[in-house]
Amino acid sequence: MTDPNQGPSGAGCTGPGTTGDSPSLVPEGNVISNIERFSGFQSLYDRHRPEAPPLVIHLLTRDLGHAPRLVVDLGCGTGLSTFAWKEAAQQVIGIEPSRDMRSIAEQKLEQSGASHLSFRPGYSNQTGLPASSADIVTCSQSFHWMDPGSTLEEAARILTEGGLFAAYDCDWPPLLHWEVEQAYVQLIRKADQLLDRHVEKEAQAHKWSKEGHLQQIQASGRFRFAKEVVFHHQEPCTAERYLGLALSQGGVQAVLRLGLTDLDGDIAAFQELIQRHFADREESVLLSYRMRIGVK
């Protein structure tokens, strides 16, 4: 295994383009609006979004056949999916192009004192890591924001033989009650409609279909086997958190950043509905996950 601390090596290395902070240095295959979509609400995101479920670590470690020496978490955001590997891998590297998101991950890392974890500016298709250095490469709630072809090429480049690529996402909204879920969906839909009305198509964030993840892995020709795993995970939730999950969606935040007030009434009505439902109590919500795995 090549030491990932040796710096960039092999195809797909970025050099100065790995800062992730200057649009002029964003490498080809990345959409600037996708990176900017996650700016300015990093604390809200980190406070309410789910961490990676323990079953992810169990399933991938079992398929790998041994404890991973290096896990690389692409589009790691605030580290919710990176810290999950703290006790399960010898070394973990989170790659994140958004300075705002990465700043929270770095703050948490400083508090944790975990010397085998690190966070780096970079891109899913240009990590700057050596070839054949990682046992597992993950994309948690992030692969649909990445160019699939060049991301899979880079993931295969840095993976060891027999290593695993895994893209996993939970379905939105979390399962609670149909009236609450309906209001959640309507809020997100209205946010998307407002963006279509007020933002030029070329300036909007671009999302690839999550339903196509497995086919993209198979069609890449980089993996000898691919499969999809479906599972569920329960988490405690309050009215504050359920509201925070909705407000942490990028479309809602994009509307608020534009200074539009069109969502204000909808957000207030949604908040009132969930407060009535929870009635100051904590309740379990069900998150349904879909994980697509490719074996190099």
C-alpha cells in the first residue's frame, strides 16, 4: 500500500487546484454551482443531518474481508460520514471542496484529537492521493452532485485491488407521518420551483439521478462486481430536528440566500405542523438507505 501522506501521485492529481476555494481552479468535470450550493449553512447542516449508520461500516468491512487501512470519504461535508470510521480504520481522509463545510469538520477533528483522521480540500475526480492507496472509497449523500464518470475513474485509481467504492444515500423525507412528510415534500418542491423561476438554468446546481448510481458503476468498466444494498436505520428526532432537516436541504437554502420571502409562510406552516405532531416529545424516525457498491 502506498503512503497517502506522500502527496499527489499518478493520474488525476490536481496540484494547486485542490484548494477547493477558488472557482478559477476548479478542475474540469466539477460544477461550481454544486459546490456553492453547500455554502453558508454548515452549522445547521451538521447539527441536524444524520451520521453514517453503523451498518455501513459493518457491511463494507465484511465485504472487504479485513479492517481497512485507509478509507477515503469523497464529498465528506462536515465529516458526518468520515468520523463514523474513527474506530474502524487505520487512517481516514475526508475530501471536501467547500471551505464552509470543511471548516466544521476540521473544528470537530481538533476537538476529537483523532490523529489518524484528516480533512483535505479537493474534488471527487482529483483527490491528489496516490494510486492504489485506499481500501474503501465512500460517497455519503454526495455522489449525485459529482460527475459520475470522472469520479469513478478517480475512485478506481486510488483503490487497492479488491477495494470497494460505495455511494449511499437516505431517502427524504424521513418516515414519520404522511401529513408531515407531505408538507416536507411540498416545501422542497416549492423551493425548486422558485429556483427555476429566479435562477438561470446554467447557474443552477446540477444533480445526477441517484437511481442511476448502480448502472454508472457497472458501465464504468472499473469494477468487477457491483450490487445495491437496501436497509433502514432509526434515529431519535424532535420537532426542532425535523424542521432542521428540511431547512438543511440545499434548495431551501438557495432560495433563502437569494433574499426571497416566498417560502416564509410555508416554513412557518411546516414548523407549526411538526410542533403539533411532536408535542414537545422525542420520537423515532425511520431513514431508508440505498447503498451501491463496486468491487475493484
